[in-house]
Amino acid sequence: MSDEQATTTDATSEAQALAARNDNRSQRPDSSAFREFITSGWAPRDTQTPEQGEFAPYTAVRRSALSARFPGTRLVIPAGAFKVRSNDTDYRFRPHSAFAHLTGLGTDQEPDAVLVLHPLPVEGHEAVLYFRPLAPRDSTEFYSDSRYGEFWVGARPSLEDVAALTGIQTAHLDELADALAKDVGADGLRIALLDDVDAAVDAIVAEVRAQADLVDSAQLDATLAEAVSELRLIKDAYEIEQMRAAVDASIAGFEHVVRALGRAVAHARGERVVETVFEAHARLEGNTVGYDTIAAAGEHATTLHWIRNDGEVRPGEMLLLDAGVEVESLYTADVTRTLPVDGTFTEVQRKVYQAVLDAADAAFAVAVPGKNFRDVHAAAMEVIADRLASWGLLPGTAEESLAPEGQQHRRWMVHGTSHHLGIDVHDCAQARREMYLDATIEPGMVFTIEPGLYFKADDLTIPAELRGIGVRIEDDVLITADGNENLSAALPRRPDEVEAWMASLR
């Protein structure tokens, strides 16, 4: 190549923007003849309007409750945008949980959408859902846009489709900026944003606020995040139905895993056999898993969030499986069982397992209306501390360990006993302390009960027989008017029942 040719090539390369270079591999035709031909000759679309979703009456009530907390304030709740996995490939889209909770849209609906609650002149709000509707077939998006085009990702819904499904007025996403700016600052109209969900929406709201000379909006945004989180503390009838479905699907997934334990033992990465069996079931029977599956065999069970899942599954050891199916509405189960790989607990395994089970039973006993959420954890810890003291593992008495200045028993269970569960696996996470940790338990709450004991292989403070044993038992609990219901009770918990259940499946 001559110097002149090299200089020309370099200049051409520099002139092409980096963002455009992903298309260098593209051989997509772009002639006018091609455009005319590909956008013509299509049969009419199916224009059947979907029926309103069964969730719609419930989401209307939720929006009304949120509206009451923010009179005179425009509320902006984005669904979020695609997130890049690598280069020009995206993760499968999942809408933000607050958006899904307030609209009823689940699965992968609807990227870039924004729910806006516009304040009405007297009281209340009008909900409008802004999103990118299906483009006509004579548009370039139809055949050339790999993120949104019908040729690439299939036909997306129209404005009329989403309005009919959700019961919410809809508008094109192109109208969002003007709609957000309208009257902001006049007569004290403020705008509250669920921020850090969609950078494009964050930028629009920032510009609107700057033009209206609105400052110090961070606290208002934080209050909105808090409110949409607290709105989920008490589940309505639709949510409870979805939770039941998620738990039932998860129990079936555990059954599939037990049937596959022989394959897991035979594979060098048996934990991954367990993971893929459960996750295949979740994808077939629901939306996906609600969180990364923990398939922890042997000593890996002492690592609380072991999600590498690349170890062996050995006879004589135990498998801690923490997994949940997320159904299409995005509600998820969160269940853990610790299973003897060959179907029978050893004496030492059974001893540790029984201690954890007794702690769980104690927690169930106080998970009732009128008790404090903290009481659930405290009840479990009393059993854990007592058992550890009886085994001679504590430097003092159980009572001394349970005192705030003690807590030595927490060496072997550093996590909490319960967390709220729902559309997020750790639901209601932005709720105020007085509404969560310090709250009184009420009917309609759904949370986990999940004590555990984790004895690491290199822990020199414990007898050798305990080293490398990790046990957690986790159930999903619905608070009822007069007590509680274990939603995951169909999955055996007691050691004899676990052994009989495994034998029946193998």
C-alpha cells in the first residue's frame, strides 16, 4: 500500500464515528427499490383488541393510593431501558418493579415506557402511559431497527392495545417531554421522579426542572421511591394469587431437581446441572427465575450467596438449593431446602438440620398479626443461640450471646431471618424502618422465614464433624387475619418427610 493510500484509509476510519462502527459488519440493503419492495405487499395486521387484564382493577387502586400521597405533584415512573450485555447485545428486558406494580405490565413489557400521573385541578391524578408503539410497515424501523423493528423482535403492541389491556390512557413516547414540562412551576406544580431507572427520562426531568427553576428536588424523588416501595408492603388479592402461583411452580422445580440428582452427581459441575434443571423449568413454566439460583453443594453451602454453581455434587454431602420461579406478572417465590444428596441425612447433618428447623418453627409461631416484624428474627435467634450453647460452641451462655453486646451466635448465621417478598425477591426495600423492620405485622404481608447455620470448613472454633456443613430452610409466609399460612408447605421440611419425599421421586 502506498503512503497516499494509507493516509486516505486512516482518514476514512477516523471520519466514521465509533458509535456507527457496529454497522460495519452489516450488509443490509438500502436502495430505494429495496425500501419500496420490503414495505409493500403485506396482509392487514390482526387488529383484535386484547381484553382488559385481570390486574387492572387492582392497579387502579394502587395508583389511587399513590396519588393521595402526592397532591399537586406530577409523578414520573419509568419502566427503564434496555441494558447492554456486551457490545450491541442487550439483556432480556424486565420493567422496573414499581412500574410493573402500578401498570400490571410484566414479562418484557414495555422498554422505554413511562407512567405519568398528572395532577388534576381539584384532586387526584390522571394516569397516562407513554411508550413506543408498533411502527407502520412503511417505516424504516420496521425492517432496519434491530432493537425495536418488527422484522427483528416481532410486532409490539399499539397504543390501543396497551390502553385496552391496562385500562390506562396511552400516548406516544414522543409526546413525553412536552407533557412533563406542561405547567411545571406554575401554581406550585412540582414533578417527582423515580430516578436512576432510565437515563433519558432523568435528563428530560432535569431540563424541565432547570427551566422552571425548581431546586432541591432530591428529597421529593426519594419520597416517591419510598412511597412506591411501601405501597407493596400489604399484598392485595391479585398479588397473593400470583405469589401462590410462583410458589407452586417453584415446588415443582425442586421436584425436577431431586429427580436429576443422579445426573448431578455424575457431572464434574453437578451444581450447574441443578441450576440448569431448575432454571429450565422456571423459563418453561414462568417468566424466568426471580434471582440467581444458589445451588450449593457441600462446603459451598456455607457461602450465603453461592451463585457460581460450578462445584461437584457428592454423595454423603448435602445440597442447599435456594431458588424461585418468577411468573409472568414478575412476582417471585423464594424457597430454600437443604437436601441430603443420596437421600438420607447423616446423624450430624440431621442434628444441624433439626436445629435450623426448630428455629424456623419458633419464627412461625410469632409471625402473626400484632407482633413486631423484629420478633420473627428474635424468636429464631433464641433457638439458634440455645442450640449452639448446648453444643458448647459459645464462649458464654445463650443469654449472654443474645444480649446486644454479645451476639457471638451470629458467627454461624450472619443474615436476617426474614424479608418481604413479592414483585422483588427482596421486596419493599426502600420502605422506612418504621414501616418495615420496626413495623407491626399485618394481614396481607408476605415474607420469608429462613434461619440457617453455616459451619465453614476452616472454622477452628467448632468440632471437625461440623465443618463444611451449611443448612438453610426457607419458606414463604402469608400473614392472615388470625395467624399465617406457609405458602410453601407442600415442599417437605421435616427430615423424615424430606427423606420419604426424595425416595418417592427417585
